[in-house]
Amino acid sequence: MNSTFRKRGLSFGMALALLVSLVPAQAAWAKSGKSAKYVILMIGDGMGIPQRMATEEYTGKKLVMDTLPAQGLTTTRANDRFITGSAASATALASGKKTNINYIGVDENFTPVATLAELARDQGKKVGIVSSVSIDHATPAAFYAHVKTRKMYHEIDVALAESGFDFFGGGGLKDPQGKKSKAPLGDAIAMARENGYKIVSDKKTFMNLSPRDGKVIAWNHWLQDAQALPYAMDMGPGDITLPEFTGKAIEMLDNKEGFFLMVEGGKIDWACHANDATASLENNIAFDKSVQVALDFYRKHPADTLLVVTGDHECGGLTLGFAGTKYASHFDVLSNQKVSFQKFTDEILETFKNRKASETTFANMKPIIQAAFGLKFEGDAKADPMVLKPFEQEQVVDAFNRSMNGVLAENKDPELYILYGGYDPLAVTLTHLLSQKAGLGWTSYKHTGIPVSTSAIGVGSDRFNGYYDNTDIALKIMAIMGIEAKVHLAAQ
């Protein structure tokens, strides 16, 4: 086995291989059905059924993904837990194999599993990976890395550099130099350049890329949090959007042998963790625009393309109804929010805290809150839903005081955790209040176990109707790609 592979967290005394056996119907398809030349798998991280429905209500129109002819429901549990995590779910979607929480590209015994992206590469197809979070985060990593934990970012970065894939785009790398690794393997960015990758971070250069530029790793010039793209609602004209990354990936990958492309809308999930409904829905819109880009490609090659859109799990326990609004919904109030919780916390609130002590009063914070979230402290609450009721104002004042005093909701304080989930108290209180006024509720700051929707169009897409597990998505795609019933990931 390759020594680098061994150092990345998979130490074994003998060569390893994974045998994936397709069910008979899928094997039969691989032998008799038409194979897809182009395969695009799109994953809305944290995008459950409530997120889809809320986005449609918010925009007043049907999502592109919900217009695709094949529609199914998909279960998401991990091998060792009912409520899955992104690493386990992505590994299932990438390989057709259940695994444990935090494992990346390996089964429950740490045996490497062959992924759709690797199999496509070995078929002679070009391969692309796009994500709105760091490109070494759990979901993208599961398509090219094989490590014991998703936190091995350096080892994942090295795997990316050695993958041989043709296009990576979106967020950046979290530990390319191995500063957080116990056994650094070298500079992953330098390795990538040595392996022929061109690295791009400004929009003009990015938009001018063409297939003659060869292999590319591209990220946005501004990475907002943890090397991720900014939230869609915080982006400016100089930022590269998820639809633009998707379009460029397709342009760069298109060739006579075909391609496999995975696109993740990762910040849908991050916004739901923070219970920021507006940021989540705006990122879901950006993801759906990326689906439109993929659908436009499908329409040019309908006889050769498979497009599949799914979620890896639901996040936040989003509910389409709230006790305070009873049967009413007021999704329009969400448009009053102008920045994400992240930008409010990192920029607006931080700037406010750095003022002179005499200026950091709640009275001075009120107009800032109104400008950022549209919530008002004066007026008739019965006539204007944006006016905060007295008990709501008390919540805001309490959260403001906690924020100014540096009090965060740690897990060790259950009461504070339920209130704020570990996020800035003022920011999460404001997003909660806005959600409640819209008629939305949240039950968690983590994932939930409800099924997600899967949609598809193109070659073999009818197989995605019905009710099935997330592992079946990978197995169905393998069969439709014409991959043999027995697939090995051989050690090198």
C-alpha cells in the first residue's frame, strides 16, 4: 500500500479492497440499460422537505428541483446513529455503503470504499467537485478522501491534491500545510501545483477559465467563515456564486468521454444550524439556481445525461408553523433581514462592541437591529408584525446583555444551549424572532432524522421515484453509469 495512503489514517498490514455488490435489478440495468455519459449529483446539505417547501413559499414559485419528473423520499440514518452526520451521509451517497459518524470514505471497519467520483475517473470521465463550504469539508471530501475522521483536514487536502480530479471549486482548504496534523505530509497546495493544478481565486481570472487551462482548483477571494463561501445574501458583485462555480465546472469538464460532477449547497446546512431562516432560504435559492444551470446542460444532452438532486439530511428541525402565528404564515417578513447571522456577528456586532463604552448601549443598538433585521421597538404590534411585543423586547435586551458580556451558550449550560445553541445570543435571538413572525419554528441546532426529497431527470431517472435509502442513490447511479456489479478500490 502507498505509504502516503497509510499515513492518512488507514494503517493496514495488507492490501485492502472494497467489494460493492449491486442488487440484481441494478446489475441488470448496468448490462442492458443505456449508460449515462454525463452525471451530475447535487446535494443540498441540510436541505430537508421543510427547507424546500419554505423556499417555495418564500419565493412564491416552484423550485426547479421540484419540477424534475422523478421524485422520491430518501432515508438518511448512519450505521451507528439514527440522526446522521454529513460525513456518514456523504460517504453513503458517494459509495453506496453505510458508515459511522465522522468517517470519510471508509466503512465501519475503516476499509476504503470506492466512490462515484473515483469510479467515473477510472472510466475515463472527467471529474469535478463543487461546494459552497470548504472544499475539504465532509461532503466534498467523501468523494475523494479515505480517512478515519472528517477532522483530518490536512490529510484530506493531500488526498485532494493527489486525486487526479479535474476541477475543484467553491470554498478553500482548512489545513493545507498540516499545522493541525500530528503527522504533516507536506504542503498540499504545492503538491496540487506539482500535479498540474492551476489555482485561481479572483473572479475575473475564474470567469475567463477554459478547458485548455487543464486541471483547476478555484475558490472565492473572500471566504467568510471556516474557509467557506460567504452566505448568498452577503455576497457582492466581486464574489463567485455557487451557480457560477457550477456553470464553470460544467464548461471545464465537458468532453467526449463524459464527466461526473458533484455540487454541494453546504451553507444551507450552516444557516439551519444557526436557525437563520432567511440565510438558509437564500442559500437554497442559490442552490436551486445551480440546479437550473445543470438542467440547462441536460436539455442540450437529454439522451446522455443524468441529473440527481437530493439532501444529505434535514438540519435544525425546521417546522412550517409556529404557535404564535397559529394557522397563519407570513414568509414575506423574512425579506426584512439584510445580512446573515454570520455577518451580523462578525462585522456589525463586533464593530459595535469596539465603540467607546458610553456608546455601546441598547438604545444605540436598536437602529442597528432594525436596519439588519427589520425588527422594530416602537409602534403597534397588532398593525405591524415587525413591531416587537413587550415580552419579545425583553428577550432581545437579555440576549444583548449576554452578548456584550461575552456570554456564549456552551453545552455545559443546558438552559443557555436551548436558548442560543452556542451562537451569539443576540444574533440567534433576532433570527428566532423573525422566524416566529414568519410562522416558522426550530426544534434543534443539529440535524434531524426525517427523510429528505430526491429529484431526478435524464437517463435512468425513473429509478429515483419511490422510497429508498441514501445508499441506494449511489448504487442506482453506479448502475446507470454502466459500472460493473463488482467494484474494488484497490490499494496502491
